[in-house]
Amino acid sequence: MIGQIANRLLLSIPVLFGVLLLGFMLLQLVPGDPAVVLAGPAAPPEVLDAIRKDMGLDQPVLVQFWHYLSRVAGGDMGRSLISNKTVLSELGGAIVPTVELMVGCLFWSIPLGIGMGTLAAVKRGSIIDRLVMALSVGGVSLPIFFICLLAIQFFGVYWPIFPFIGRGGPFWTYDGFMHLVLPAVSLGLIFIGPVARMTRSSVLEVLKLDHVRTARAKGLSERSVILRHGLRNALIPVVTLVGLQAGYLLGGAIVTETIFSWPGIGRLAVGAILSSDFPVAQGTILVLALSFIVINLIVDVLYALLDPRVQG
């Protein structure tokens, strides 16, 4: 297991390098001049030229990228051009809200999706099965921004139950929990559909296998057969799906954080790109890439725990 994790970490290095290079190149296409952002639009040309030279912006793009990698390797990610705070402090203040949002989303959507998919498989062909599939298709088809706006309209404006602007504090406080509900529910709704559909298909396949028939022949109850002998094996492709959907979920988190003014990494990235605050934008790209790699590493570990053959 340790060797497998080490191998995955080594393979992640070129992936991280490629993501950083692509993100750095894309930021060069964003309109805006960091020197103007730093000095102001009324600054004379000679001042702007001096700032560009001091920041290394007069160098070729690949040279700038190499200098950026050298600084990051030394733990220096630069300072924000807008707030003059270090990028690490800006990222540190935004990571916790994003983690809260992701955990709040996955905490309820994955168990519900697995439960709905299992119920649909057990009740195959019934009205429950069709209802679950219809809800799954609806969840996959609706764009995340539309779900967020519906949640704000009904549960924030029409029935003002939950606040929908900003973060009220840590999630374990009453105000923090109430602020977390709408963003976490909205983001989780796009996750239930794929999990439920994959669980249904996987459970149907597992229930046809020999060891399930043997368990039934021993006289075990149907609930025990499904939970102990069917669902564990059926979860293997579901775990893989969760990892593959992580990137899509991070993209949805950016939209959700922007709509709900949630002070997370996604909102920080959007604000940094719009204001040409390149050091912060590059920092958010690095954090998002690392998050994706870590999530996939966790998925690989869970995959090996569920199916011991993978460890070999």
C-alpha cells in the first residue's frame, strides 16, 4: 500500500507541472497589466517600465515561469497586487471555507446518492426506480448556477429560512451552519445524480454474481445479502466515480462560491483573475491542482481497501 501511494505521488509530479504550466500560459492571455494594477492607471510610462522590469515581466514567458517555479519551491508565492498580503495568507484564509463547503456537500450527497441507487436497484422496474432515475437525470441536467438561483429564490427570499450571502463563521456555530446550508445543498444536488445512477448499475451487476446467490441459499435475509455481500463490491466503481467527479465538483464550487459570496478558493480565483492579480491567481491554480491530486490519491487508497486485489 505504501509503495502504491509513493508511486502515485511520483506520477503526480509531472501532472502538477503540466497544470501549473498551462495555468501560467492561460493567465498571459487575460487582459490587464500587473504593473498598471500595482502602480495605478495614472502612473507614467517610465514607472510602469521600471515595475515590469522589477517583476521580471520583460523576460520571455518561459523564463518567467521558471522564476515562478523557483520561488514556489522556496516557499515564496509572492504578494497580492491588490491587498499587498502574502499569497500564502490569502490562500490560508480561503482554504477553510472551501473545505467546509466541500465536506458539507459530500456529507449528505454521497450517502443519499448511494441509498437512492441501492433502493432503485432493489426495486428495479417499479415506480420508485423510475422516480430515482428521473431525479438523477434532472440533477445531472440542471446547471449549478440555476440550482443556486432557485435555492436563493425559494429558501432565501420567498421563505427566508437560510441566509444566502457570505459565511457566518465556522460551521459548528449556529450562524455558520445556517450560512452553509444553501451552498452545500445546491452543490450536492449536482452530485447525487451520477452517484445514484452508478450505484444502481453496479448493485444490479453484483446481485447477479455467484457469491450473492450462495448467500441467499444459506438463508440470509435480503437486507443482509444486499448490505454485506452486494453493496461493498458495488461501491468500488462508485468510489472511482467520486474521484472522477472531483474536478467537476471543484468547478461547481467556484460557481457556487461566486453566487453565494462564499469566501473560498473559487471566489478568490475569480476575483484575482478579474483584477489581474496574477500572484493570487497562480496560487489558487496551484491549490486547486493539489486538491485534485490529493482527492484522487484518497480514491486510490479507498479502492485498494474495498478490493484487496488492487493492492497486488
